[in-house]
Amino acid sequence: MAGDIHEKIFGGNAAGSAAVRNSIGRKHMGKKGQVTIFMVLGIIILIVGSVYLYTREERVSAAIGPGTEVQIEQVPSEFLPVQSFVEGCLGQAGKEGLKLIGEHGGFVSLLENNIRTKPEPTESDAVAMAPGSSYSIPYWWYLASGNSCEDSCQFTMVPDSKLSLKKSPGKVSIEGQLEKYIGEKIGICLDSFKELRNQGFDIREQGSPNARVTVARGQVQLFLTYPILASRSGEKELKQFITDLPIDLPVIYNAAESVAKIEAQLHFLERHTLNLLSGYGRLNNDFPPAFFEMRPGTSSPVLWTKSKVKEIITDYVLTPNIALLKVYGTRNYEPYPFPSGSLADSLYNSGMLVPGTFNWSNIDITIEYNPFWPIYFDLDCGDVCGPETIADMAITRLILNIYRFVYKVSFPAKVTIFDPDAFNREGFTFTYFLEANIRNNRPMLTDYVGSALNNPLGASQLCNLNNRNSGEYTLEAKDSLTQNPIQDVQVTFTDGAETCLIGTITDGTLTTKLPIALDALLTFAKQGYLSSTQRVLPRLDQKEKVRAELAPLLNKKFELRKQVLQRSPNANYWTSGLTEALDKEENGFVLLTRLGNPFEQQFSSGSDFLGNQTQLSGIQIAPGEYEVSISLFDDRNITIIDRNTILPEGPFTFSVGSGFRTGGALFKFNFTPYNIKKENFTFLALNPDLHPIPVNERTVDDLSFIQEIDNQSGRYWFRLTEQLREVPEQ
């Protein structure tokens, strides 16, 4: 039976574009004239910091964090083997720790971070890679409540609530975990310095190793404070060791975070699955039942067992098809090799595409489901599912079998990010899970909001008042927009190993002493503002003033309109038409991603706009430069002729319906202190209008133009930003 199902659904091949092409081209996804497509569009580009390394003739300055330098004395040539050996072990321990973190979704230990693995993945914080396996990988986005929750269901976004790339108050960080791992494991490599002793060195420890890690663009910098006394013919005390690991971890981490947030906002896993269920669903118990079908009562009813439907979905719908999802702009992205202009080309090279950015062109991103990972599944029927029979013998003498099914499905999908160039082309893999949740034949939505500022922080010996020995520091915080002082700003201090609360700015300034540190960071944070970080070098009796400017988060109203594009009569080009309001059947989504500097909190904000709404939508904006991504959708069916697919009755005609992306834009815009004073904004989406074009003149090329509409944004940038650039009257 399994082989028959395999053959009927996938044309004899369980995966690959050829199977999909056969399934679509020959069966038309089980529909004669219409395919429902759940489209996803959105681009999130997150910002990474930069770190610089300088060299001097007499002394070496190594960058440890943005703008931070530590001085390391040159080592006499006689003791270079000692320095090289310790730095080699530092690099080895760092690489081992990073690989462990990559294999476990950003964590060295899941249990230590209260991430629990249960036999049922959809009731768990992590997914066991095989039944009974102790190797688990955590979710980054999942339904934290039980599968059966009906209201007040809670979702969790791990990067927002628990994990960060760089050290951050109240969160586990990759930097911090790697520091701890190196401190615990470097001794294994050093092996009591046996290798150096065999070379005639006498090594005596003068203290314990203390590691500091800084993740920078293009490299992870490892700094080890480890006083040792080395002697052979002479004697030399070495204290500080530095090595760099060649890996662009900010790009990898930000790609992972972006994909997770795109799923949370746009539900690409759920929409893809619903598209599959809609396409494969039919009145045949070797296939999943359709959402809705109606047949005369004279036909024999079709029956399914619920367990059989679950098996079909697990083994023959999810397993081969989730892997067809591709992330745009990545190294492994390439269009499926369907004939240009064909129906399969249009559907699978757009309908299965996850938004991405060319910043990810050096990494591979794959998404997959494995039947080893059990799903949560239910249908609104008993163990045996069949039609509802309706009879009206008194008047119409009509008997109907009504097939109506409501799906509840949750399943884990593994995201794997691979950087082939990391560690000098040795490669690096980062994996985590996303959870898809479908209820009532729709994506399960949530009003999820990211975690608030975590305070107060726990006590720390570092920040004990008795350990604050620097000169007095005067700390100020101003609103970057108004330049007015800000009150109730919390200031935290980080020296690379610990983070603690220094105090709160109340009357415009905070005067305090700081702990002495080789280098440190002060972070200024207030609810309603983007946090700002400043580098400091606390010294004994040294006074200093530190001023931070925080960008305010402003609640603004906006309207989404469309810049209509009209196709020429000969279909050779499109021209700009009128700017119009959205039709009542249209809706759009505006996504803003702030392109700030490395010392500012990363920020993105999104909101939808419906064509039938009578009021403006709300969105948060802070001053700064943004990437603006807009998607426009149309709930009306649009009929297209595919002249490359010829049926006996002529060219294949099909319709795309609810959820199809009919327009959009992608451009950069700077919300300055002047134009951001406006209360209301107007965003424009480019909209190639197919409705006025006669059906017999529409082609698949029209769909291709819509698919590439973001590439037209540069051409229309002045028009798209015209109303955004308007400055309100003073």
C-alpha cells in the first residue's frame, strides 16, 4: 500500500523537483482549474558589529570588542613556542565549543538552560534527533503551551527571550557560553604542558585561565588571561594570549534569527503545508481528505481511518515537500529547473520561496522534516472519517455526500545553516528547529511580543560597591530626536565576564564609580527606546563623562496605497499609472528593518493594512535608516493562461487565488529627525495590475514580472519615497 501511495502522490520518486513537476503538470494538484497558494514574502536584514585589529612596531594591540584594545607585549623568540602552544590550545578549545554550540542551536548544554526534551516533540522545548536519542536540538520558535490549548496560547521566540549572540543582561549569550567552555576545557589540550616540557621548557602556573570572547564580523576573537612562568635558558612570564577563529558568526546567527522571525510573522511553514494539503487532498483514501468536497449521494462514500491519514501526511506529504522550501539569496538557492514560463515554474519558484537577502550568499540554508519526529495530528471526526449525508426527499429528492474536514497539525522542521568557508574552509554548521502549527485549516496566529528589559539583575561581586574603585563617572542619557535628557534610564556594566546593574539615571545624570577593568561596556536602556552601548576603560582615580543618545520608539499611523503599473498592449513593458487606494479585496504587509550601528539595539517592526479598513494602521519607528519591505496580496482569483502547457482542449488555464502576492516593494529609506515628526505616513507598493487585462491576453510571463517586482523598486525609488520624504510644516 505504501508503494502505491508513493507512486500516486510523487510519481514514483519521493523527493526532487521532477516529482513535483509531474505531480503538478499531470494531476494539476488534484484541481481542474484552480490552485490555492499560501505565499510568503518578507525580508529581514539584521545588523552586525565590526571589530578592528591593529599592529604596532613595539607592542601588539588586539581588538577585543568594538573599539576595544588590549596591549600585549612582544614575546622573545625563545618563548614563541610557548605562546604558540597556548594559543593553539586556545583556538582548539574555542573551535570545539563553537561547533558544540552550532550543533545544539546556540547552547552548550540544554539542561543547564532549562530546555527540556520530551518524547512528543510538539509538547517539548527541543526535539530528539531519533527515538530514544540523547542528542536534542532546541526550538527557536514554537508553541510553548500544550497542543490542546484553546485560548491564551503562548509562543516562545528563543532569541528574544533567552539567547543572544553577544553578552546581554538577563540572557544566555554565545560569547559567555564559549568563555566558560574554554575555561573548562583548555586544560585538556594543555595536558599539564607535557609537550613543552619535552622541548626542555619548565612551565609553572601563576594563576587560573580566564577567557574572554568577542564575536566580530568575519572572526571570533579569543583572549586568554593565563599567567605562567616559562623558563629554559632564560625566564619569561607570559600572561595574555590571543587567537582568532575565521568564521562570520554574526551573519550565521542573524540569518538564523531572521528565518525564525519570518516564520513567526508570516508562517511560511504553515502556508506551505496548507498548500500541500489543498493540492493533494481528494476523494481517495490513498490521499489525505480534501478540506471540502461535495458529491451526489448515489456515489459510494469514501472513508479514511485517522491513523492512515496521519501516516500519509507524515511520510508522503511533509517528508519530501518541506525540503523543497528554499531561502532566497543563499548560496544553495537556485530556481527549480522547470521549463521557463510553465505553471510549475511559477508556483514552485515563488510559492516555495522563503524571503532572504544577498547578505547570506556565502551560506547554505536548508529546511527539512524527518518522519522520526512525531507530529501532533487531529481531524474533526472519529477513528473512521467519512462524509455527512444530506437528503431532501420531500422536495428535490436530492441526496448529497458532504466531505468537510478540519485539520489540526503541529510538526517540527529543522533549519540547518552551513558556512563552507568557516575555519579556513573546514565548514561550520548551525541547527535549530521551528514548529509549524495549523488549527482549523489556518496558520495558528498569536499576538507574541518580545521580552521586555530584564531587571533587576542579580548581585555580583564585580559590582559590589566596595569593588568600584575608579574615578567618578558622570553618565548622561539624551533623546536622540529632541536632545532632551531622559529619566529612569537603567545602566548596566559588562567587563566581558560578568554583567550587573550600575544604577538608574533619574535627574538627567548619574554619578558613580565603576569597577576597574581592562575594558568594559556600559549599556543604557529604557522602555520605549532602543538601547545604546558605550565602551569605557575604567582606571583608578580617572574621572570621565559618558553620554549616550537613545533613539525613541515612536508609534505612528500609516496608510498603504498602490502605485499601479500598466502593461503595454504588445506586452513588452510596463508603465507607471495612477496611485490608488487598495481595493477592498486587497491587503498588504509593511516590514521595517533598521540598519543601525553596532552599538545600537537591533530593531524591526511590521504591520498589515487591509483594503477594507476605514482607519490607519499603527507601526513603531525609531529615527534611522531602514530597509522597507512591502508585500501586497489579493483575495480575488486571477486567471492565467499557460501556453507552454498544452492540453487536448488547448493551453492550460489556471487561477491563483487568496494569498497570492500581487505587488510589493523593497528599498532603503532614512527616517530623519525632520520627516519622522509626521504623525501619518503613506507607503506605496508597486502593483502590476492584471485585472484590466483580458483573460485571453494574460500569460505566465505576467506572473514572472510580479515575482520579480522588488527588483523594480530602484527604478521607482523617488516615487515610492515621495510622501515619506515630506517634512511637516514647522
